[in-house]
Amino acid sequence: MPKMIVSIDGVVIKEVQLSKDRTTLGRRPYNDIVIDNLAVSGEHAVLQMMGNEVYLEDLNSTNGTYVNGKAVKKQLLQNSDTVEIGKYKIKYVNEAVNAGFEKTMIIKAGSVVPAAATPAAAAEAPVVGDSSIAAAIKVLSGAAAGREVPLVKVVTTIGKPGVAVAAITRRPHGFVVAHVEGGNKPTLNGTPIGAEPVTLKNGDLLELAGTQMQFVQA
């Protein structure tokens, strides 16, 4: 079960297991994780659990929410990420999902897909879950058009940070896609994608930050 470890000045002050779909964090006493400090807003942020994944969303707080030193509005948390609110550091621990996997891969819109993401390199990576489920994202437009990126990780993040980012997650019986961050929501077959995961089918067309992609499943 994922958990949050709250500390200040290197001293752990509490650990909170994330057992609910929605866990609130803030200064007010009715929050699930209460941090009684003036730098923390009354309702500062919320943690939303979808399956084994946890998304952190800032609730328009006064001083902002940071993950690994970067200000975020909404972000999928990875194991060992550090959330910073004021002087407090909150470490996210979810070893069941992320242990043993590399960090997610960003395919930046309008740029060439990194060599590490080419089929030849990715073929050496371990396939997670049902090995009979082989899938890839084929880039249809932009400088990386024609490239195929095999979906061999638990979570593959695609898009352009700050504009539109989506996460494609491998599930036991297939793949789902969800909007992670950015004001411009990605679309699936012309329909905007929300925060709730949507099941992907072979041939589905994704558009993200002006780049068109296709989900291909064997």
C-alpha cells in the first residue's frame, strides 16, 4: 500500500498510509494529512489513487506544491518522489509498483524520440505483466514521425511538459491513458481525455500538444 512520510528538517513527524481513493492535505483539521503551518493552505493539495497509481493535485494553494523541486499542478507520483510544501518534505513510497523499473520516458512533442526509446533498445527492457500483450505508440506527425515506441514499462509518460502530458499505463488486461498535466487536454479519437483512465484499443488515435500518435497493439 502506498504511503506518505512527512518530515521537517530531516525529522520524520508522521507516516500516512494511502488507503482511500481521495486523501486531502492541508492546514485545516478536517484534512486526512494535517500540517499545521502557516505556509500550508487550509486545503492545500489532494492525492487521488487510481488502482496502484497516485496523482498529486495542487488545490490552488497560496505557496504552491512542489515535486522534486519543481512546481506542479497535477502529477503522477513515482516511488521515492519528494513532495515539498513550505518547509515540509513528504516522501512518496510505493515500492509495489515502481520497484525495479526505470523512470518514465518523456516523448517531447516536435522533437526526435531519444535513442533509448527506439525499438532496438527497448526490446532489451523487461516486459511487465502479460508478455502476450505487445503494444506501441506510433508517432504520426512532427520530427519524430514514423517512430514506434514499444510500451514496455508500467507507466510511459508522453507529451510536452507544461503544455499537455498524458500517462499510458500497462494493466493486466491491456492499456489505459489518462491526462496528467497541462491546460491543453490530450484527445483520444477526437474526444478530450480527463483524469480518469480510458482503455486504449488497437488503432486509437491520440493527439497531444499538437503531435498525432496512434496506439498499436498486436
